[in-house]
Amino acid sequence: MKNSRRDFLTKTMAAGALSAIPFASYGKEFETAVDRTPKMSAPSDLKITDVKCGYIRGGHSLFVKIYTNQDIVGHGEGVDATPGTYHLVKIFGERLQGKSPLNVHRLFEDLRRRGFFEGAQAGMYVSVLTAVESALWDLAGKALGLPVYQLLGGKFRDKIRVYMDTALYQNRLPKPEDFAASAKEAVEMGFTAVKFDLDQAKDPNKYDAYNWTASPAEIQRMYEQMAAARQAVGPNIDICADMHGRYDTTSGERVAKVLEPLNMMWLEEPIPAENVEAYKKITESTSTPICAGENHYLAYGFRPLLEAGAVDVIMPDLQKAGGLGEAQRIANLANLYYVPFSPHMVASYLGAMASCHVCASVPNFMILEWQIYFHKNPMFKEIVTFDGPMVVDGFIPLSDKPGIGVEINEEGMRKYAVKDVPFFK
């Protein structure tokens, strides 16, 4: 019989011999791939040895380096609530010494919980914690040979859309034609979204220096400025405006209402951050989207805004809200309410790229802030090292390098360091 047991075994062995050839080849290729994979460290042996920092911009920009026993260094940045925090950085360094930097969430939670009675709910404590947490992600990515976005679960996009903050500050009393020219300049540079400031402390039509109610003439001035910008760039460019939390509820309602015909991307922080009910009142009164969040801290701070439906867009500052992992938690929380995530960003290119990794890792990302100073002030190219162009046609190319992909240039930063504050010591 052709189908005898012996015949079957013979054919099976022959087939096995043939199949063993590609199988062996596959195994060899796999081994070769493993051998070629960069192994920058033995993760189980990686330990934190020190944390050092430097400050620029009057102390409002904090840069942190975390050192390890394997000479891998993590870089992070915090902003705004950072002046006078040198000793807090050193305290964090003492608490992290000897620990594995790869347990980023655990170390973040250790520092946050230990600071429960030290101000770990907001402000300076969280801003410094943000810089340290970001440096931990950078360090972990370098140790494992992966970009931060991959550590955060992967990416939804390869480039990050940004809007240009024109820095057309109102203390210079700009006119509508200045708004038009500034908007045109941004579009000519390749940006598809532009932001302006509307609060003007020196407006001669203010009732007085302390009254937060906008006069009719102030509101007319705001409308004319934004109308000039809209007319200059046409209907397909996004425009938005910031009031820096300097007005009261009724002024916020009136300004949002008068701007409705201009189809704004958003009106940002018409009132201070603290009052959720007042934000909700403004948001419900207008079709102009209301945006807030740069002065909220941690996911806890965003929960009331989102639960109440108080804003249309959230804009946490990822260099002071708690760090990159916390930023992803904030974005995912907002996603449950179908609220766009559009981070505030007034940092260096290190902070910008760190923000990009988070923006790439969440589905509800809308747009990231970008500053004109990257193009006008040479300091911002001197204080960091990076590959490639910073921005291309209104998008930041997402770095695929291990870690964040941008590092502190200590020597370049030295001449801008804050006087009488230790510099990376």
C-alpha cells in the first residue's frame, strides 16, 4: 500500500528536513537582529546617582539632569512656578538616589505622596516634579533604546501640528494693522494657526488698574484687532486669542459673544483658573470655544472642569502640570468627555519635543503651542542640542531617537544662567 505507515514516516522526515533549512535560517536572522539591537545598559543594574539643575529666564525655566551609574543621563524641563526651587530639586535627588529610573510611574507617585504636606497638590512642588518626571522618561528611553512615545504606548501621528504664538504683546499697544501683519507673517512661515493676546493693562479705556470688567471701548478694541487678523489670513486659517485670566465673568461672556462671527479656534482663559462654575457660565453663553488649563495641575485639577463641561478645549502646560505620564492621563480623561487636548507650551525645544511625545500618544490631540521666540531669539537654539529642523510647515517632526530626542546644552546655557544660583552642581 502506498499509504503505509513506513511510507508516511519517510515522507514526513523528508519534509521535515526540507523545512528545517528555512527554519534554521530564520533562527539565525533572529539571532543576528537581536545582536544588532543596541543595548545601552543592563536595566536591572541601572541606578540613579544624582540630580542636578540649572535655571534661565529669571528662574522661570528649570532644566534638570538625572545621572546614573551607567553614564546615561536624562534631561527634563519645568516652567513658570520654578523660581527659588533649587533646594527642592536637591531634595528630590536625595529621595531618588539609588533607585531604578525605569519605574517612572512608581517614582512619580513616591515623590508626589511623600510631598502630601509639602505642597504636592500644585504650584512649585508639581512644576519641579514635572521636570524630574520628564527626565526620568528621557532616561528610561535611552536605557531601553526607545523614543518616549513608544514607552507611552505608541503613536497616532508622526508630526505634531502647532500654532504660532505671535508674542504681539498688548503692553506695546498694538493696532489692528499690527495684528494683520503678524498673522500674515505666521502664515508665510508655514503655520496654519495663530494666537494673539487681548488683555491690555495700559488700555486707556480701562475703568481702573484693578477693575476686571472690560469697558465697551476695550471690547471694541479686542474685536477690531481679531477682525483684522481674520481678514488678513482668510477663513481657513485658525485664529485664537488669550485673555490671560485677567477679566471677570461678564467680560468673558461679552468678549466671547462679540468674537463669534470670526469663527475662532478658541478664546483662552478669559477669567482666572479657580472658578469652574464661572467658566461653565461663559462656555454655555457662546458658540466661541472656551479653552483653559495652563494653570491647572495634575489630573485631579482637570477632573472638575471636564465633569462640569466647563470648557470646550483643555490646554495643560506639560512642563508644569505633573509630567509626561500625568499629561497622558489628563488627555485620556478628556477623551472620555470628547474634549480636545491642546497643550500650552512656553518652554525650550526640549519641552516642546517632550510635549510632542505625549501629543503623538493620544487620540484626542488637537494642536500644540509654538513660540515666535524660537525664530527670533538665538538663545533657544544655543541651550539645547537636537537633530534636524525644529519645525517644518507648521509641524514639529516627532523624534525617533531614544528618549525625548533633545538634550540640554550645558555650555550653551551657561551664559544665560540665573546669577547666584548653583548651575548644575
